Amino acid sequence: MGNLAILMASESDEENDFVIVKDPNSKPEARTINGLVTADLTNYDLVTYFPDFTSINNLQVIRMPSHSLEDIPGEDCKIPNSFCNMKYLKKLCLFGDNHRISGLTCLPRDFGQLQSLTELNLQHNSFSVFPEQICQLKNLEKLYLNSCGLTSISTNISSLINLLEADFSQNDFSGGLPEQLFDLPRLKDLYLIECKLDHLPPKIGNLRQLEGIRLNDNFLEEFPDEVFNLIHLKKLSANNNRISKLSPKVIQLQELRVLLLKENNLKYLPEEISKILSLQVVNVFDNKLTCLPETITEMDSSVQFVVHGNEYLQRPPLSIGKEGIDSIKGYLESMKKERPVHSNRMMIVMFGEAGAGKTCLTKALVKSKATDWSEDDSTVGVEMHHWKIEPDGLEACIVDLAGQRRYQHTHPFFLSEEALHILVINLKKYQCNKESFKQNVEDWIEWVTARLLKPRIMIVPTHKDECKEKEVIEKCKDILDRIQDHEKRKVKRLDAEMKKLQRNSSPLKDKGVDVRVQLENIKMMKKHRPVLSSRLYVEPHQAKSKNLQKMEEEVANCITVVPVSSKEELHGVIPLKEEIKRIARVNDLFPSIGRDLPQSWVVLEEAIKKYRKDIMFPNIPCMTLEDFQNFALSKANLSGIQVLAVLKYLDSVGEIKFYGEIGTDQYSVFLDLQWLCQIVKCLFRHDILEGVGLKYKEEYEEFDMEEIKFDQHVEDLIDNGVLSEILLRCIWKELNLDEKEFQKLIKALVRFGLACELPLNQYQEKKLLIPWFLHSELSPTAKEEKFPSTPNSDVTEYKLKYAIPGYLPAGLFDRLCVHSYALGVDVNTWKNSMLIFLDKDIQIFLEVHDTCITVTGRTNSESKEDLWSGLLKIVEDLDSLLKEWPGLVWNTYTVCPHCVKSKESKPHHFECKWLLAQGPKSLRCKKSRIKKVTIELDLLVPPEDLLCQRCKSQKPVSENVTDFLITKLSGSLPKDWKTLASYLGLSKDEITVIDANAQRVEEKTNDMLHKWKTKNASDATRSKLIKALEKTERTDLVEVVQKHLDD
């Protein structure tokens, strides 16, 4: 801490480890940062006495916390008036804490004498009135007074004629804003977030130089017309207000790049929005939009257009709209040309414990027929069924998911935000206690809500016939009561996480971390809770007639629990069918049902069904994207972004599965879901692990597989998770794959993270590691031998921990191991753990326990940066996997190295963000009460220069320029395609021919990129495309090319 302060342990406050008191014989230290003499006290825990900065010559920058400053005897302020004589001071930051419990309440009398100040940051202090002295600072360019307890802004604010940026967020200006605020001639950025504003004064139009205004979290119902006179405005953000319309005058904002209107009440957007050529981002998440203007087809395909959460969106359907601008344009372009066709399609996902009765229930719904079931009939993997709910109307694709937990790692590929999810519960087995509820209900709800926001979940208890009527009612009510309690706990946990983020965030220590983004994510989880069954079905004859009408009114937007029996006359199945039909027609629950579709989409769907029916060996029902584009063009005259849009729609209703992230040379469009399920079922079988699922057949001899050899390969699979290519040929024999198809499906397994390719052995055998098959755990004794719990004194260790409260998705750790395998020159794998040798001096150990994943790295050499590079690659992969589950919350910690070496049973954990080199507020180990121990920052987070180096050297995730990527880029270069073509090396004659042969600009761009790819073959790489885009000054597309598909 330098010679400014004496550090003392605080025994009274667990949150604060140090108290800083003034040492009268010392002075604050200063150093030159970015050419400015700076005193930076931001890493001090508590500063209780204002330091004597006047002793430092030519001091230009001061940063320090103010929330613990004490009063100065004989002074009116916690800052001595003598401080105001610092004539060279340019930047002053005195920040309080997020709670504003203490801090500055006023400024010294002569504060206005600090005439050199250009930047003043007083956020999170506790001013009762606006400090008038600020208005005397004529050279001030940046002013931050957010969260200061203000109720008004001084009318003298207009004196700050050089002010460029002002932040007054999180103050109470419900009484209005002074007109003088809008007389600032040079103001470019204004922040008025969470200020309880219900209107903006017309004088806002006077801020002619304004480039950005943030108005989030207020009570605005509309923008005054004068806002649209701000012709230099580049960013307009008004999230979470009450805005119900956007004026067509928005067209006047021709320099606008970012328009954020999330969480408002917009019902439509003006057509003029598509005429703002500078727009890059339009975010209207969670409004009440029912349609989008057809003129969106004129917008650049590089625009990020976000419409998630608009549950009433019909044109285009939300499933298409949420995929972005290309899908929206594809739908609207098709609708322009054709008459609409009404769609009545939905997807139903059956899930729940093994033996709950999912398959029997499915057959009862589809065939109206009871089914006998035994343990041997358990569903393996996934099964698909088509259900014609109404003869000439509603129809559904039913996805029947196996109940064994081991299969959950493949099930997310079959979930859908628009589906009805039916949680099937065996009433006979269910007990009215916490354990039974967790196993049969809670775990499954957690699984779906972790993957999807606001899923619709219907509870269907089965085996009604095996329980007494009273027992049925008691158990159903117990389930409903516990579901309500579970939801309350979840919301309470989210509230606690929000408070923690707010408490732990620091204005100057977050290093660019957008805490608001994290808070917004949690806010979304809280707002978009699942819609769950909330009442029990009552037979009409049991309900009193006078209450029947009232019950029908109350049930309108609810999902009802209907107990059923799949045997003996199918008790309850008919009411269940009626309930499914009823809720399918409730627009608030399933707005996508009844949407309008282009006629060509229906034509293409029928062509797919015919293709499925007529397909014969050696063809298989899956295609590359390019193959499907040709198929769509020939069958329905669809091309380009129209194809991408219809693919997303067909995927959402369960007609096909489309995986856009798979490369161009691999299968990405699966036209027969039964066949896709068969691929999964053949390989991922619980009976293989039990030693009964794979038996030798003489027909395997065609693969040069004899019985002894077969048994050895099966043993290697069961014991080590290693699948030989020759054994996989045997497993997939019934699929009749040729060599090309076989290799493409292997690539699909790898791309989905279900397997990784192992290095060739001495016999040149191709093998895959599939962690799903691993069942042997590393024993404590064996772990101590291979990776001792306490490292040697000469070993540097970094122990990183992910804590995921509540639920850890099945298979996530397996997929992390698949991603991490390629890092090592030698790798040992077990169930729930992996040991990676980066080289002889560097080891990384991965393990999962309950809901925690720990990544420990060790080195006994000077290769600390190499170790951090390996750890950061794993961190990036794990972050990416966790983000596939938007309903999860997780925290990241570095375990205290001092505690590890001293064998502390419960070591201290430092909250860290490794990819930002952001450490904790305090570096003191809280376990060291007697002898204070401070941990070096570089033992907790990687060095910043390593992160900068990684960012600069970051290469595209793949060099492959896929057809899918070309299609996506084609709509983004209307003005620049010829320039890009020249930088890619195409001749003038080649460009002229392309220009003459295609009519639409999109087609010209597409042909040009394909020409470049064909001409250069393997030399047509993403790196070269990126360089050409940079020369074309289309840096907005560089990240798209870097991360697309293989992200």
C-alpha cells in the first residue's frame, strides 16, 4: 500500500479486511501514467482521512474512494479547503460505494478554483443538493454525478460551455429537468438512466451536437418530436420505459447507428426505420410487436436486428424473427411474392423420469390406444411421432425423450423455445416429500429452464388408475404447491445474485466489465420465468354449476394438470387432448400457432415429405447447406436468405433439424428426424454400458471384424470411452452409409462436442474419445499419486473454480473434456475428471463435483504464460458452453494459493474474471487472521499483457469459407461488392461478367465470393477475406467472418 497508510485488520466487519488511517509522517505516492502525474488510491480498501495531496508537485490526476472519509475538525467538508489550491489538477475521481451509506455530502467552499479540471467523477456520493461550485469549472469536459442522491440539477449548469459528456443517472428527477441543461453547446453524450423521468422537455432539441443519449429505466411514454432534430445522434437508448410508438420522424436521424428500445410497449415500427442507412443495431427485445414493416427487406444484412421476446409477433413468426435480419428479410421477401397460407403446427416435447409413462402417453395421444409397458421397453435416446390433433387443423411433432439421465447430453439438440413441454410424472411412484419432488419434478424443470427462457411446461401425472382418487388429488396438489415454492426460491436466488453484483461492483475496478449486462441477464431470467401448470383439472360433473363459468374464465391463460392413465380405457386422455388443443389456441401462450406462411414454404415442406418417403439406398435423408439450397430452388423456387428463413421455420415446428454452425462440407440439414434419432440411439445406449447392448454379428466380417477383435473394441469403449472407427461402422451398419456419408457423420459428432478424434496409434487406427461412456472415477488414492492435492514448494499453481448454483447441465463437463483434449501431448481421462499434460513441465487437471467445475494448472518451470494460455483456452471453451444455457447463473473464483499450500480444509476463494485480468477488491486471504497474508495478483489472474497479446494474435476460428458464411455476407455488401472483389484479386473482366449475369446485388455478391473461392481453392481462406474486408473498410463484418459457424 506504499508509505501513505498503516494497515490494520478489522475485526468488526467481515466484509472489510483493512482500515487505512492517516500516518502524519508520510505523504501519498504518485507516479506518471500516460504522461500525467497520478495519485491512484483505488486499490485501497478504506481511506478514512483525506490525504495531503498538496505535498505532491504538479499533481494532475487523483483517484480514490470517498465512502469512508471522516469529518475534518474545523472544516465544513470532508475535503480540506486547502485542497482547492491545486492549480494543475486535471482529473479528479472521488467515488463512493454503491449503497451511498456515507461519502461526500458537500464540496469545499473554494472548489470552483480548480480551473484546470477537465474531468470530475463524484459518482455514488450523497449530496443533498447539487454542488454549485461545479458550475464554476469552465474547462470541465466530463462530469459524472450518477447515483448521488440528487433531486435537481442546478440552473447554472449552462455555464459549463465546454462540457462534452455528462452522467446524471440513478438520481430522482421526477420533478423535471431544468431547461438550462439543454443549453450546453458542445455536449455529445448525456446519461439519464434510472432518473424517474416521465417526459423530456422540448428544449432537448437544442443539444445540436449530441451524439449519444441514454434514457434507460425511466417512465417515458414517447419521445418529443424535438428529439428527431438531433441530426448528429449516433446512439439512442431508452430501454425499459413505457414507449408505445416511434415517430416516422426517426428518419431525420440519418447518422443513427444504434437504436435500443428493449422492454417497452411498441406495437409496430415505422417503415421509415429502414431508410436510416447508418443503422448497425436495432434492438426491440421484449415489446408488443405483432408485425415488422415490409421495408426491412431494404436494410443492410449487416444490421443486428433483435426482436426476441416479442411473443405476439406474427409477421414474421417469432421463430424466424429471432434469427436476425437475414431470416426476417427472407420471410418478408417470400411473403411479398405469394399469397399467405395459415399454419397450424406445434412441437410437443415429452420428458421426465424413466418409467414415468412418456412413450405410453405419446401413443395414447397419437393412436388413442392403451399400451402395455415393461422395463425392457424403455426409450433409448429420442423418438419422434407425428400427431394429427385435429383432422383438418392443428398437428404436432412429438419428441419423446428417454428418461435415463445419461441421455440428457443429447436432448438439448431437440428442444425448442416454441414447444409445449410435457413433464410426465408417475403418480404411483411419486411420494409427497422433498426427495421425490426433486427427482421427479424439480430436476427436470431446472433442466428445461436452464436451456430455455420462459418455456411452457405442462405437468401430466400418469398411472392414475393405480392410485385411489383421494391419493391422486393429494399428490397432484403436493406437486403444484412444491412447484410454487420452488419458483419462489428461484426468484429469491436471482434477487440475491442481483444484490451481490450491485454490492461487489466498483466504479473504477471493473476494467470494462459491464455489470449492467450481467444484471440485465439475471433480470431477463427473473422476468421470463417458465409458464407452469398451476391448477388441477376438475371433472365437469364434480364442479358446481354456479362456479363452472368462473373457473373457465380463470383458467384462460393457465395450464391445467390433467392426471391420466395410459391403460384401462385411457382415463383422462380425452380431457388432456382437449386441454392441449385449448392452450394451443391461447395467443399469450403459443402466438406462433396460426401464423401466416408463404405458399412456397408449404410447397417446400411437402417436397421434403415426399423426398423422405421416396428416398432409397444409397441416399440418406440429410444434406449439406449447398445441396439443400439447390433442392429448395428446384422444388419451391427459393434462394439465398429465403432458404435460411424457411430452414429456421421448419426446424422450429419439428419437420427437420438444421444446424447452421456445421461447415459447408458437412451435413447440416437433417430431413428425417426419425433417422437422426436412430443415429443417436444406435450409439448412445445405456445397455451398452451394461454389457448387453452390443453383440457380435457375422455380417460385421465385411468390416474385417472378427468376434474376439469385436469384444476387445467393445471393452475399450466401455472401459476407456474409446470408440474405434471400425466398431462405429458395425454400430451404424443398419444406416447403410457409404464412406463419404460415414465420415461426414463422424465430423458432426465432433462438431457437436460429443466426441473428439484421437491421434493415430502405431497401427494407424482411427479412434474417437467419447466421454459419455466413461464410468470409472479416479479414486482419491490414485488422484494423490497422479496429481497431489498440495503442490511442491517450487511449483506454481492456479486453481480456477466455476460455481454453478442449483443445476449443472448433464454432459456439459463431457463436452468440455472433448474441447480440451487437443491441448495436451498426453491426456488421461476418467468419469468426471481429466489430466492434461501440455508438456513435461505443465499439467492441467479438470474435475467436476456436484455443481462445481475446477480447473487447476501447475508448472515447475518459468512457463507461467504458457500455462495461463492453456487455462484461458479452457476458460473460453467453458464460458462458451455455459452460454448455451441462458437460464444458468455462475460465479468464477481463484482458490487462495496460500490456503492450498497450508492445507486449509476450506480455503478462501477470490472472485476473479480471468479473461479480463480482473482480480478481487481485496488481495488479503481472510483465513489468515493471525498473520496477515496478501496474495500477489498474478497468482489469481493472468497478466494483462498476455491478454492483449492473445487478442492481437487471435485468428479466425476456422479458415474454411463456408457456403453458409457466403450466403450471410451476400446481403451485407450492396455498395462494396466490387471493391471487395478487386481486393480479393478478381480481374475487371471477371467482375464485369458477374455484374452482367446476375440481376440482384445479393446474387452478384454471392457469385463473386463463390468465384473467388473456386478460383483460389485452398488459398481462399478467412484470413485473406478478413484482410480484403479491412481494406474495403468493412470492419463491421470482420468479427462475423472470424467467429461465424465455428464460434
